Amino acid sequence: MSQEKPEKLVNILLVEDNYADVVFFRETLRDVPLAVSLQVVEKGDEVLAYLRREGKYARAATPDVVFLDFYLPVQNGSEVLAEIRQDPALRHLPVCVFVTTEEHPVRTLLEQRGLQVRCYLRKPVSAGRLTEIFRALVP
């Protein structure tokens, strides 16, 4: 009798303030052939509280990957990413940023600021693309 290795749960933090995009992302995850846990925050300042396990996020799981919308209330994606990359406890986290086109100015802005991003994703993202990302990022 062979014992299969249990599938690793992929912890995802989605930073998105558009409800329709959150719903679409959740629906897309249903087609991903991996075990995933999705947490959602809507504002830039909430991302940092979540990642630092502050306040109501004291028991938050460390995400395997952060999907970050650039246009957020309170702090935009560039500000959030800069804080993540400056924090020694967080800088290792893979962050994927949503863009609307391949040549989006967000890409240029982040590259000029030296803010490393694991990948850029065009909305809407497909289940196939998410599966590729998870398999590349999560051993």
C-alpha cells in the first residue's frame, strides 16, 4: 500500500479592494488543482498589519504568496511593497502585482524604485496561470 504525501496547503493573501475582482479570484481558485487558503484584505495599511500579525490579525497565517492590487485606498501598492521590502521579516515574501497591460506604467515605476516583484499578472488571471505560479513558488 502506497502512502501519498499530503498536499501542501498554499496560503494566499489577496490585497484587493474591488469586490468583483475578489469574487472572480475566488472562483478562479476553484479550478486550481491545489489545496489553497485565501485571505483577503482591502486596504494598504491592512496588508502590513496582516503580515506583521498585529491587532485582529494576531493569528494570521504567513502567506506563501501575496497578490497585490496596485490601486488601493490608504496606501497604494508601491507604498505597501516598499514597506514589505524594507522589513527584514517580510522582504522574502513573493509578491505578484496586478497590472492591466503588459506595458503598464506600474511596472516601470516599481522597477525604477528598485522594488522587486515575483511576477506581474494581467487581470483577469486564469486558473492555469495561478497554478503555474503556485507550483513555482511553493515547494
